[in-house]
Amino acid sequence: MSDSNLEEIFIKRSQQKKKTSPLNYKERLFVLSEHKICYFDYDPEKKKKKALKGSVDLEKIKCVETVIPDENAPAERQFPFQIIYDEGPLYVFAKSDDIRKKWIHRIRQVVRFNKDLMQKYHPCFWEDGVWKCCQQVVKQAMGCRVMETRNGGFKQTLRKSRKPLPPTPEEEKPCRPLPPQPPPQQGPCPGSTVIAEYPYTPVQPQDLELRKDEEYTILEMSDPNWWRARDKYGTEGYIPSNYVTEAMNGLERFDWYCKNMNRSQAEHLLKTENKDGGFLVRDSSKAGKYTVSVFSKVGGETVGICKHYNICTTPQGQFYLAQSHNFNSIPDLINYHQHNSAGLVSRLKHIMSNRADSAPSPFGLGYGVWEIDPTHLTFIKELGCGQFGVVKYGKWQGQHDVAIKMIKEGSMSEDDFIEEAKVMMKLRHQKLVQLYGVCTKQKPIYIVTEFLSNGCLLTYLRESLKNPTPIHLLEMCKDVSEGMAYLESEQFIHRDLAARNCLVAANGTIKVTDFGLSRYVLDDEYTSSAGTKFPVRWSPPEVLLYSKFSSKSDIWAYGVLMWEIYTMGKMPYDRLNNSEIVDKVSTGLRLYRPQLANERVYSIMSICWRDKAEDRPTFLELVSNVQDLLYEMQ
């Protein structure tokens, strides 16, 4: 037997039968070889293996981990471990913890270069149609515990060869793999050179004009959102930090790179341009990875198709789309495929970019702007009437689109809000609607925010969105989870998360708005759970019964918002009144699975609706779950 092989008698649990019984546990001889784990029927009297009963290809293994034994498990089933591969979990019971550790360690060594190794796993058994650890009812549901880094831990790297690997010394600690592109950066610092990705027209006397693709020197970075810079003519002023990128660093300098674009937006752009061989490069749904999206009119057809290719890396850090064509950088890869299709549906003929139209919203209306002069606002049309009064679309200084909330007197605790708004101005994320400033020196006071042309998400779902794909709906959920994860990281609670409090940008991006405003409502019907205006349908039991708000109550509301997205804007619990909802939700009622949501999507909703707040995930975990599912779907 070679040094990489192991043999051991284990008890194996049946993978097929739903109910567990003594007949489901049988002794098998397990053999770990160069390419497989095989298990055989075993004759204990003659001490030799008999018929092969099954095998697992090593290259298909995604995870090997311990399992928490059942409370009443007999002595021979006290040391279980699991081998997760394409067909699900294979449960094996060792005779001792030392034997279990030895096998787990050796298998991890051999498979540590596998593709798609899991980052999360289920620590308890799948039994009788449910995961005992988290009560999810989908066997393929995302794990509920994050993998730990330990000796023999996984390394997410590609490897072509299955030759035996040299043993890893016990004291060696594996390193966490870094994303291959872009490389770790510290970002610009005072004195460094940046390039303007987008043009910027000054709106304040102290601002500096940005001209696309020109270089600027950073002078001061005391405000993370507005940097003081100097252009090549010696002029100095403040620039929005999200309009520039470090010179000669990353992909931002290439027109084919569309930052922050998702799959649905890429397909819309490519199909609108309708050019055979039109392409772009975008961020993949998995952090640190990139995707090439290509439009092709196969066979000269009028209606084309979009194809999406993940950019892969070799163990040596080279990039490829077709395995036999490897390159040292992504720009080199793109340049090659602009001249050779090499396995793609088409060579990359035409750069498709929306960068001229997709400049991000600057963080405010200029450096230091807080109190806005109402005479600088022009009101153009009414957008609707919200909790606090009329909302209008307008212009600031005649050129910048803004939304203006005109706060009706008596609807808000204005002094408290004005103090808090200074904090809210500092909450800045691409998936949050940006608060630009306030007008407080007259009545009514105004709240001035970023304007999003497609309006309220709830109305968009009900009236504008036609025949969405499953990926499109999940991307909408991803946008909201990213914005909420940022609020969570800032220890800021929304308190009224729902589709009505999200807005839709021109490119389809969803942004969260009105975060924290519910604290300043003076309406008794709104602030009491017994009232008709209180968001009962989005509230967990601890809010309904005890008015206990937390980031975990926002998690519950996020699950309901996902349900709204997948029902195209239906009213949650539409056949129940508020008092019935309080009674039934507090005793276990949950929303049904929408027709457009598969079991995996519904399992994400369901973990948001766990009875105990502490059992619900964080938004950071939800972002990871949604990203992983999106990556699998693409």
C-alpha cells in the first residue's frame, strides 16, 4: 500500500433510506487510494474485503468535517464524520476520535486543491427530511456553520493533477487563499496619483473639476468621501473619492470593465446594443472573481444570445477562459480573445460600456455641504406622498437631480431628526439612497436625497417588471442585503425595511432608503403595534409583543422583503388583519413559498424567520448565502 493510502473498518450510514434504523448502519472496509475513497463489504472472520459497495471520486469532494453525534447514539456511533460530494453527505462512524482525526486530516490534504470547496457546512445530521442543526428542509441548503481554518484545512486553488501530494507537517498552518485579482491594495495615499474614471463638474467653489482619464495628485484625505487634489495645471480643490482610481492599478482604466454591474444589467446592455461579439467584463457574484459577458448572433440570427464566462486561474496565478490559453493578466487575456474566439461563442469584437452614463452618485452635493439653501432647489414634479409628506423630483442649482421630502408639520420629531441627520449623512454605500442634506431654516423642513428614476421597488414589481429571470430576482435581493450589511456594520437599525422603502435606479440597481426614519414618527397609530399603520406584516414576534428592535428584526423584515420580490409585490398575509397576524406569527405562522422561489431561495427566507432572534443569521451571512447561490445559478 502506498503512503497516501489508508484502510479502516467504519460503520457507514445508508444514504438512501429516509428513516433511520439499525439496518441503515453497516460495517464497511474503507480504502483511501490515489483517486477514490472506496468502500467494500467485509468478512470479519476471514478479515478480507468482498464486493465493492460504492466509491467517491476525490476530485468531487467539497468538504470533510466532523458531525455532532445524536444524544442517544450507541458507543460505536460516537465519532461520526461526513464526506460531502456531489451526491450529498456520506456519513461514516470511526471507532475512536484519533482514527477520525487521522482520516479527516489525510483526506483534507489530498483534496485541498479541489474546485468549489465549501465555506460552510452542517454540523449535525440530515435526518428524516430536515437538517437537525438549522431545521432547513432542503438537502442542498447552504451550511449553517462557517468552516474553520485548521491543520489540513482546505485551500481553494485549482489543480489539474491527482498525483499524491507530499504529507503536510503537523505544525504547518495553511494560509487563507487570497483573491487572485485584484491584488491586495492599501489604496491611494496623500501624494499618490489617481485617474478620473468619470467626469465631475464642481458644484461648490472649493470643488475641483474632474476630466475623465486625466491624472490628479491627492493632497489630503481627512474626509474619506471628499479628497483634496491637484490637477496637472496646478489647480486644487475637493473631488468625490468614488470618481477616481489609483493610476495604473486594477481594471478600472479599461473601458471594457463595468464595475458593479450584475448579470441582468449586462444582458440588458448587450441586447440593447445588439452587436455580434459585443462584450464587457464585470464583477462576478463571487467576491474577487470576474466574468466576461458576450453577445452573439449565432448563424447570423437577428435575435442574439448572451453567454457568460467566468475568468479562472491556474495554480500559478495565470488567467484563462479556455484552459489551453493562459495569461499573466486579465488585460492580456482580453486582448487575446479580441482576436481569437478560442472556445468562446464569438471573439470579443465590440467593447460595450455604460461608464459614460453610470457615474456613481457623489457622496453629497459638494465638500462640507450640510444645510442646503432652499432657493437652490427647483421643484419639477410630485413623485408621491409618504409617511412624512409629499415627495417631489427636482433639481439642485438647476442641474443635479434630487428627490425632496417635504415634511408636513406634526408628522416628525424634527429637532431629534436634524441632530441624527448629521450622522445619517455619513452613512455612504452604493446600495443605500444617499442623503445629500436638509433645509431646516424654514417650515416645512426638506430632506434632500439622491433621485432614482425607476421609483419605489414595490410599484416597480407590480407595474414595471415583466417576466424577470430567477437570477434577476435574486440580484435584487443581493442589492438589498449588501446595503443592509453595511448598515449592520455601522450598528444602524433600519426599523422599517420593506419593498416600499427601497428605490430602483435607472440601471435596475436596488437601493435601501428611509433607514432609521421611523424613530421620528409622531403618529400613535404608526408607533404602536396595535395601530393600522405599524409595519406588522414585516415585524418579528419580539417586535410585535415587546417592541424590541435590533438588527435581527431587520433580518426578519428582509425575509419578508424577499417574499415581496418573489411574489412580484403581493401583500404579506393578505387575508389576515393586523391583530390576527400578531396572534398567528407569534405562534408559528410563516409566509408560504412563492411560486417563483425555488427551495434554495425559500430556505434563505426561512432562516430569517426563526423564532429566536439570536438564531437568525447576520446580513453579512445572508450576503454570502445569496452570492453563493447566484454563483451556482450562473
